[in-house]
Amino acid sequence: MAAIDGLPPLRQVIATHGLSAKKSLGQNFLLDLNLTAKIARQAGALSDCDVLEVGPGPGGLTRGLLAEGARRVLAVEKDARCLPALAEIGAAYPGQLEVINADALELDPLAHLNPPIRVVANLPYNVGTELLVRWLTPPQWPPYWQSLTLMFQKEVAERIVAQPGSKAYGRLAILAQWRAEAKIAMTLPPEAFTPPPKIHSAVVHLTARAEPLFPADAGTLSRVVAAAFNQRRKMLRASLKGIAPGIEDHLRAAGLEPTMRAEQVPIEGFCALARQVSNTG
């Protein structure tokens, strides 16, 4: 698989450029190009899409995306040590790879991308959840991206796809599933990475919904869900008492029992409650 693009194997690239993974940057490099190509395929057809990749490192996934036919890849890399290795990939794919040395949390990528846009990334562990939340909470919906294909720690991935009644079900599940269809596409063992993390990883594929699953004001829904899960062991009448006067009446009007706990409430229930609260605000 190292011959997909005529470039050297990733271990050689890392050795040549002295790219030991930095814990401070949440780096764990995927070296198996079979795997990076497989992850790229999870994103669907890429030939008509621009792809945003965050944290490409030495470029394993970047090479997978380009080999799988991505129209163009914008790679945002904070670690300047990786730029020479990424430049070699750019030379092998003239005009198809743009690399920006920047912090993804501080960059607006839209100036560099043309729709349709897909996001595909082996996200640095220390910023993965924050980036996901930002992609799911733009000022307008639908967002600029069609889909997100993202690598997370397996525990985070399970929180994204969790269903009501499970311990993993919480704010992240509601935020993701309210506005996107989410599924775990594949899991990877620690030994797939260098250095091996202490946990398994998983790739989550999220497809943007044209409209949220149920009507609700995004800000109100976020406030209600945050309050409910901040005290998830308490009954809703207690955890939500500061949200609005007469919260028990609002709960019943939304079809929820005041004695329920947050993890028992489906997304539809939270949306109904958010509408009740909005109507009295």
C-alpha cells in the first residue's frame, strides 16, 4: 500500500523528517496506508468534493484522501515540523493539496474551500470534541459541510452515537443526533498508531440533516440539555428548576414526567421541552 502514490512509507517519512509525535499536541500517527485509505472511503465519494483535514501530521490520511480521488484537500496543521513532509505530498498531487500552518480552532477554512465540502480528520485528541461541537453549532443550518468523518477516542465516539437509557447518552449525543445522522464506521486498536495510545479509537461518520430532527430553538435546547445533564442523577424537576418558572408544568406539557432523569429523555422530549420554555420566555 506504500506504493499508492510513489511516495515513501510513512515510517520512512517520519524518520526522515524527525516527526516524533508530541503529546502536547495530542498527536498519534496512523502509519498503515491501508487503514488511512479505508478511513478515506468511509467519507463516501470525494471526486466532486473539497475536503477539510485537521491535524494531518506526516500525511497518512492526506495521502489516503488524495489516492481515493478527493478533488482537493485543505490540510490544517499546527505543527510546523510536518510541513516538509506535507509539501512532498503536494508535489505528488499538483494543485490538489493546500497546507495551512495554523491552529484549526482559530482558522476560518471557508475562504479556502469550495462546496460541496466534506470534513475528514484523525483529530488531535486534545481538540477533537471542541471542533465537533463547533461544526455542529454554526449560526445557520444547514452547515457548510455535507459530512464529518472523524477519528475519536472510542469512548467519545460512543457518546456521540449513544441512545437514551445508556450511561454514554448525554449532551454530545443530543447535539450530534439532533442535527446529523451519526454512526460508528470502524474501530481501531491502539497498535494501529505510533505511539500507541492507551485506548481504542473509532471513526464516526456524521451526515448533516437538511433540518434538525425536531423543531427547537438551538440556544434554548442547549441550555435545557446542559442543565439536565449537569446534574444527571437528579430528577428533572430538580435539575431544571432554574430554567424557567413552573418547570413541572412545562415538563408535563412536553410529555415528560418531572421524576424522570436526563438520560431517560429522548431527543424529541428535550426538543418539546425547549419549545415550551421558549414559548414562555
